[in-house]
Amino acid sequence: MRVIMTGGGTGGHIYPAIAIADEIKRRDPKAKILFVGAERGLEKTLVPKRGYDIRLIPVEGFDRKHLAKNVKVVRKLMKGNAQAKKIIRDFKPDVVVGTGGYASAPMVKTAQKEKIPTFVHEQNAYPGVTNKLLEKGVRNVFLGFALAAEYFKDQDKLIVSGNPVRDEFKDKDKAESRAALGLKEDAFVVLAFGGSQGAGRINKAMISVIRAMNGRSDVSIVLGAGSYYYDGILESFREEGFEPADNIRIIEYIDDMASYLAAADLVISRSGALTVAETTVSGRPAIFIPSPMVTGNHQYYNALAVAEAGGAIIIEEKDLEDAKLIAEIERLREDPETLERMAAASRVCGPDRATEIICDRILEEIRRD
């Protein structure tokens, strides 16, 4: 079996692809899997770490504000299409699976022209443009959220699978994770992050949380600041003479997210599709702060299903106040029964069988062909 996984740009597109690839390899250790991503995406570092080969093609998104810059984008796209064709013909895949991001469109489109079965996975409650454009030629569209169905034309192609999550997020022990990470066993651990690049408003609020809770023995704060903000936060602390105590941990990029989620009592984060999936599979209560700068306000709807089930609290960014966030953390810390109910509700929302549902259908198609 030969499979091309294509997509990337952000972890939200990359990690679902890795989870699908891991399940294919589990079922068929002899399977050959090649990832194809964009030259500027995170996939160029994240995918090789998981032991998979990757090819990179020169594609990027259109600039809707500065139309003149799109001449360069079109040139890159033409070059990317040519490279996609060569990759397809050299690797000779049995199937191509797109998980969103700039590279997925040329790879999936090229595979379709070569009469190779294709699938796409849409992570969000409001679909991206790429997957809506690819719908016509694919065998199936896998959905992370049932809410996304209304935005696709061919309802017979849709399969609500949930979002694939890697196995390491499932049934991970809290005490073992805290010991491995050097976090206090009896502390109330708050894990906050805003994605691989970070989120400025979440970081700003968490800096207030850090100042309020610095040095406390009963609370530990872990902030995944993101590569864009990390140096600036540390520099501002140095300039002000503020020294984070041992109960504060500020990280540029959280590489072992599974362990940090398992160690946490409370998660504070954006509500990208992958974050919601990993948080719920881990069974963690959350305060979701959806990004207002996304298409169709999809992060709000990603979070809504969990909030309505009782597993999360939604604070929209326009309503986020530092003092209120501190008060909410304290309220939950002092109410373990509510936290336990939220954890149980979060776990019920976790997409346990997403990878199995997706791989069952892909393998069925390969055998049929």
C-alpha cells in the first residue's frame, strides 16, 4: 500500500495527517507513506520527527489585500503543480489524503487527474475554501464536526469521523506525566497556550495570571507562549525586574502536548479543531477563548459543542478581562466537583474513533480498486 498524506502550514492540519498515517502503519507495517507539504509550513520539521519522509513544494495562499503580490503566488502555484505531478508519478500512490493547507490542493487535484482515489478531511465546524473546492473530485469528505455538513454540496460524500488524535493523548496518567515533566503532584496545574505561533491576547491575560499567582505553592502555571511572542515576554519581564518563581513555566513551543494536557487540571486556549480534539480526548476541563480572526467564526463553533455538553467554558475575546480570568481560575480551583463534572463531559466529547473511521474507508477504497 502506497499513501500520500498532504497538507500543513499549522499543527491543526499536520497532526491529524500524522494520526491517520500512524493508524495506517499500525494496520500495515509495510505501507509506504509519503507526506507532501509547503516549503514555509511547520510540516518540514514536525513530520520528520515522527519518522516520515516528506517532500516540500513551493505554494502559498493568495494575498487578498495586496493583489499585486499574487503574481508571485501564481508563479509558485504553477511550479508547485508541476512538482506535484512529478511526485505523483514517481511515488505512484494508491491513494492521496488531504488534510487542508496550501499543499493539499495541488496534490489532490493532480492525483484526481491521474485517476488516483482521493479523500479530504475537514477539521473545523466551518470548512476552509480548499476543501470546499476539492469536494467534487474526492471519494469522501471526512468531517471533524457534523456542523460542517451544511457547507458541502454532495451530502452522500460526507462522513462525520471527528478529528484524528494521536494515540499518545489517550489514557495518559496524570501522576506519571507530572513526574516526567517535573510538575508538583499536588499543585493545581493550569496549562495555557495559543497555538504554535501563540496568541497575543491570551498571552497578555496569562501574564496577569502569572503576576497574580507567582510564587504560590498550590498553583503551577504553564504558558506555551508561541514562537512569535516568547522572546518579547521574557525581555519585558527582564526590563521590569520581574522574576517568575518556580511555579511558573514559560515555553516557546510545547512539543510534548500529550503529557502537558495529561498533567493539567485546567486548560486555557484557543479552540482550533485540533486543540479541541486533543483536549477532549485527554478529558480536560477547558476555558476556550476562540480566535475572532478566523473564517466563519469557526473556532467559536468548535468550542460550542464541548461547552454545551458541560466540558468547557467559552470566553469570547471581546469579553476577556484579565481580572475576570483570574477569578474564574480561582473559582474552578476551589470547586473540584465542578472540575470533575467538566472533565467527564469533556471526555465524552473526545473523538475516540476518528482515525479508525477514516482508515476503514480509505482501505476499503484501496481494496476495491
